[in-house]
Amino acid sequence: MAFKKLWTIAYRDLGRNRRRSSLTILAVALGLGLLILMSGYIAGILDGSISDSIHLNTGHVQVRAESYEVEKASMQWQDLLGNSSELLASAAEIEGVKAVAPALWASGFLTTADETIGVRVTGIDPQSGFHDPIRQGLVSGEYLAADDRDGVLIGKHLADSLGIGAGSKINLLVGTSDGDTDEDLFTVRGVFATGVLNYDESTVYMPLSKAQAITGADDRISAVILLTDDAETADPVAAALRGPDYSVVTWEDMNALILTAIETGMSFYYLLYGIVILVVAVIIANTLLMSVFERTRELGILAALGMKGRQIRLMILLEAGTLAILGIIGGIILGSLVVWYLSISGIPIGDEIASVAQGIAMRSVLYTKFVPAQMFGLSLAMLIIVLLGALYPASFAARLEPVEALHAL
């Protein structure tokens, strides 16, 4: 029997119980739509966290002293980079480098009349393009000038928690290179909001020259931060910078915690993907099995008229494929619309949840990301699993004996 006729019979069989067929298609659409949403949610978290970490903190490449440890924010001279001006100049000339910024990191305490809180003091070159997100994120006050000797920038969450703002006076107690501390009075020049709670609640920016003076670092810095054209450019740029006197690390090394957390979480999401797809496959298999039971006599007549078992099996699989494809089309439309909407409006998770992710750049509003390759992969997986699930009712129908089928009620 021609394939076209088999498909025609299969199509007519699906139309006999339109409510059941429609509900099955709806189940496939909802299942795939949920998978696309989950995929977009995960991709959005990964892309957003990595992007925020790179543009607000790590850059794509960093050059540090061999002995420097970021977690300790050491101010010892042997852990800092000397002669940084030459390194900055040579790094800026490398092809693929968009911005170069020196950074000096120190631990400190910010004190107001009512409260004291631990902060990370960062000395920066205000003119570097690497700090454009901070400049663009100002919500009050003004940006720093390179020669500002008593001005700082603080995050909005930090300002709100201390009840201060632009123009307020604060005391900063900072660790120095000789193992002691130094304290000075500063004026809050501006308040910024990056949207990343981990940075907005604990970071204080000041001009590099002032940071070097208060910490006793002289002309030394903690690291040279490079922003490249894209993530793929980081490795060749890092290779061009490597030398015997310092270490060069890329964004993958510096964001290993985020990548590991996402990789660990993906195993759980893959399990959820499998459960959703299996549930949909069982629904379609059940629909087809019920259809086979209702059409036992008809299938017996077709077998008696000469239809072979493999043709009956193919006919049932065509029914499953039709249900799956229609559901997949609906799921792609539904899932894509939801992902598109949430990529604009976002999913608020609140500051409390965002703050739990220590060491990960997590915003209080998460945005989804549409990934066509993942959508195609999930759709293909859905179709394959559904067809595999339909093999049982298809094989059951193919094995029916014509005489027994004709005597079935």
C-alpha cells in the first residue's frame, strides 16, 4: 500500500476522536513549551552571570603576580605587580583588546556615625572603558575624576543599608602593604546600581592613585584587567601576554565557580527534561493504544484484505508522528513566546535569593535567553522518544491475528 494512502488512513483515524487527539497535541505542546522555557531560563542565568562577572569584575583576561591570591586580596609587595605602566601599554596594543584597566584590591571597613560594614575597596582608573557599566549605572551624584583625592563611589544597596547617599561623609579603614591599617575620611561622589547584589552591597571604588596612597602600595597594582572583543579572543590574548614574571588567567579560570555550579545543576535539569519527555511519550502511547483497542475489528479487516503487519505498524507510527509534530509546532510557538516575553520583562527573584549565591554574579531579576540550537535539540528528542514510545501500540496492532480481530467486540 502506498505511503500516501497509509498517511491518509492515519490522518482520518486521528480525526475520529478529535477531543482526545487535541488533548494529546496540547500535552505535547505544553511539555515542549516547558522544556524550551527551562532551557531559556538556564541559558539566561549562565549568560547573564558570566557576562556580569566579566564586565564588572574579572574581565576576559587578568595579569597578576605569580603569588597573588584573589581571595586574600593581599597587599604584600611581593604579591603585587610592579612596573605596571609598561604592561598596560603593551597589553593595549594586542589585537582584539577593547579595554585595559589597572586594579588595586584591598579589604576594608566603611564606617558611618551609626554602623560599620566590611567592604572591598577597589582602586581604578576612572577613564578606562572597562568601568563603563559603573559609569552608566550611576543613579545619583557624579562619576570619579582621576585626580579626586577624597571621593568614592558606592553601590545602591550599600548606600541604602547605611542610610547614606551622594555627598555623605564616610570613614574608610583599609589594610596596608605593611600589615597595618590606615583610615581616612571620604565623600560619596556617586551611587551606582549594577543590578548585581554581590557588587552593589560590598564594593567601594576610588581613584587608583588614592588607593595606592592609602594602602602604601606605591605604584604597584593587584592586576591588569583586559576586556577583549569576545570570549573566544581571550585565549590568544592571554597567550600573547604570558611571561616568566607573572601569571595570566582567562575568564574561564576566574569564573570556574559559576561554570561548575551550572554544570552540576545541568544534570538535574537533564533529569527533568527526561521526565517531561517520558510523560509526553506515555500520553501518546496511551492514546494510540486506546485507539487500537477501539479499531480492533477495522484492523482485522485491513489485515484480511492484505495489509501487512509492517504496514499497520507504519500507519500507527504515522499517527504518533502526526500528533508529535503538531504538538512540537505548538510547543515551539508557545515556548518561544514565553521566552521572548521573559527576556524583556524578566523573572523577579528578590534580593534575598540573589544574595544567597555568594561568589556568583546573580541579579535580583533574571532574564531568559532564546537558544535556537537547544530548541531544535529538545524538539528532535521529543519526536524520537514519542516515536519510540509508540512502538508498543504499533507492534501490538501489527501482531493482531485477522480472525481474532474480526471476532473482537
